[in-house]
Amino acid sequence: MHKNELNIRNLYKIKINRIRLIDMPRNPNAERDNPCLPEQELSFKCLNKYNYDKEKCELYFANYNNCKEFWSKVRAERRAKGIVPYLPDVEERRDIKAKYMKTKPPKD
């Protein structure tokens, strides 16, 4: 086997793995378990669109990280108050997020 053949095979495998990552069927509990699923999916789509150039997707990553931080705080507050489940149900999340957006301090 020539060196070029090996490289082409490796590139093909990488491409197939990327396609599978994007096109895989979603876990049926994904939305329930991951409040940042839309942000995560947008990050993956951006990476796929820009051939995994992370610099072009920084805004998507920042949005995803902000989402994870927000829901982590919500989870910690609920745990401290003894509210179960620690992560609110999918139906409650929109209201919690809207309430936060009304009360959040303005950025300087």
C-alpha cells in the first residue's frame, strides 16, 4: 500500500465520522437531559459547515458555554433549595429563561 493511499483512506474515515456525528439520530431523552441541545447542535452544524475551523464558530461556542453556565447555576440553586428535579422539566425552562432575561443586570 502506498503512502498516498493510506492518507486518502484516513481522510475518508474522518469525513464519514463527521457525517455520522451530524446525522446520527438523536437520543430520545436528549432534550430532557440537555437544556443546551439547540446551542450544541448549532455549534456542530457550524463546525461541519466551516470544515471544523473553530475560529469561525467562536460565537456559537460562546453561546453554548453561556447556556451551560446558566443551567448549571439553575441546577445548583434548585439543589440548594431542595427542589427536585434539579434540572427543570422542558416545559418549565422557557419560563425560567424568560424570567432571568427580565431581571438580568445590564452589561457595561
